[in-house]
Amino acid sequence: MSGWFPNIGAAPAVPRLRPLTLARLVNTLINQFAVRGTIANNQKDPYLLGDGTVIPIKGGIPIWVYCEFNTLGSLKTGRVRIPMPDSFRLLSYFGSASVNAKGGFRVNVYDVNRRLRLTDRPINFQNLAGTGSSPLFQGGMTGSRQAAPYAFQETNAQVLITLVNLEPNPNIIQFGMYGVQGGKSS
Amino acid sequence: MTSSPTPAATASGIVKIPRVLIVDAVVPLNTQLPSILTIPQDADFEWWFLAAFRTNAAMKVLITEAATQRAMVFSGSQQSSQTVFNGVFIDNLAGLVANNGAFPIAVPYVMPASRSYQHAFTDSSGAQNTVQLAYHGFALLQVSSS
């Protein structure tokens, strides 16, 4: 460059713009944003449209592991150690309380073998677990293909569940984990 | 040039046909009722979603694969003396498709053709409970390559 313009070197490389629609194939427009379900389904949608699952596991059997307190007294603490099935990988939590006026219950999840807290401290159960209608899949965020389900120790894994009933009434509490037993990483 | 039978056909000669399998039960009050789901013998079934209908939420469910006796619902916990192991509350398993509540199995599970899955429904509502589980997925139909 010369003249009025200072020499500032070559222009930086501009990334090539990505078209919002792919080339027309069989006269059909493809919307690249339309690859997932609705935003409202973020937490519970582990499938990619027209593709498979974001969970990097193939095979294995679906397993629900739970503990139940029928009933846990008002404002009482319940503690239970659950022996986990072998080769269990955690995908989501679920929970319910028969009385849920003041938050139902708080829960702490602790991996006994690795001495790991899976919840930082007791958490209101509805902030951790939904029902079957509203699960939160662990690490399976929108569009992610890097979901990383937590694998407990291969054999003899144990989980310590500590629950606190927040209600001034006896409460029927069920809390558990959904996951896959066996299978291979894909 | 040969063309595949349908766009869903894979190189291995398997066509995925959408299929819904149903388990129905009318559970008398405060009792446990067994019910069996048998996978149709024409194809393996790839299970993707579970949906559930019930007339009362006070209903628990157990599911076991008959041939292998593998339980899908575990209770490893020492429960209180009043608690009997009858499975997961049905609302903790799944909800209605109409309410956007079907539960994604997340890692699709292939159920072999002709295999049976035992269900045990236990009502604790004190009234008759009508329940239906719907297994959504695909029949994996083998197609000949000729």
C-alpha cells in the first residue's frame, strides 16, 4: 500500500461466511439450526434429530436404582448406602416427595469408593432431579456430542444418600438414579 | 444400480420401522398385578422412549427381563420396615407423550424378538388403577438383499 494509506500489512484472513442454508438438494431447503428439539427440551433431550444419542455408550441395559423412605418423619434426616449394580453409568436422577410444600427434601449424593461428593452440599431435590417427565441428563447439553456420563467403580460401587425432610409432616420420599449397566463406550 | 428398500435401510439389510409396544393393566386396589410384554417375533425391538398413563400416581412398577432374569429396577437400599420393594413410582419412570413427558431411554436398548419382559404393577392408592406403559422405538426388520 502507498499514498494516503499507511502500510499496515496484509488484511487479516476473514473466515468464510457459512450459509444458513445448504445447497438445494431435491429442491429442499435445509435449516442448519433445526437439528434439535425445542429449547424447552434442553435438559431432557439426549437424541439428535435424524441421528443417534449424544450419550457415548453403545449397548447396556437401562437401570433404575432407588431408595425409599416410607415415611421419613418431619424434619428428620435419613441416610442410606446403596450398593450399585456393576458397571453402572449415571445418566440422570429422579425423585418424588408426597409432601412438597416447603421444598420436599434435600439430598446429598456421595460416591463412597472414590470419596467424591456428586452434589456439593445438600440440594433441594427438585433442583437435582425431576420425574420421568422431566429428567436432567448429566452432561448431555444441547448439541453436545461430548456428554460424559459418570461411571461408578466397576464392581462393588456404593453410593451414600443423605436426605433431609424439609416438611413439618411425615413424607414418603423416593430418590434414585437412572443409568446404564454395561455397554461399551462409543 | 440397486436401490435400498427404504431410506431407513442400512448396509446390514435392516430396516427400522416405527413401532409402539403396549403393556396394559387394570390393577385392583392395593394389590400387585403382574403383566407381560412379549416382543413380536418378526423383529428385534429397539427401545427409545417410555411413556406411561395411570389413573392414580400411587402406583409402583417393576420390570424384569424374563429370559435373563435381569432386573431393570433395583433397590439396593436398606429401607424402613414399612417399605416393601415394589419398584419405582410410575411418575418417576415416565409421563404422557401428550404432556411432553415421554422418558428418553437415552441409550437405545435392543430387546430381542420373542423375549418377554415381566412387569409388576402395585397400587397403593386405595382404588382401582388403570395403567398403560408404551414402549416407543423401532422394529429392526431384516430384509433380504436380493
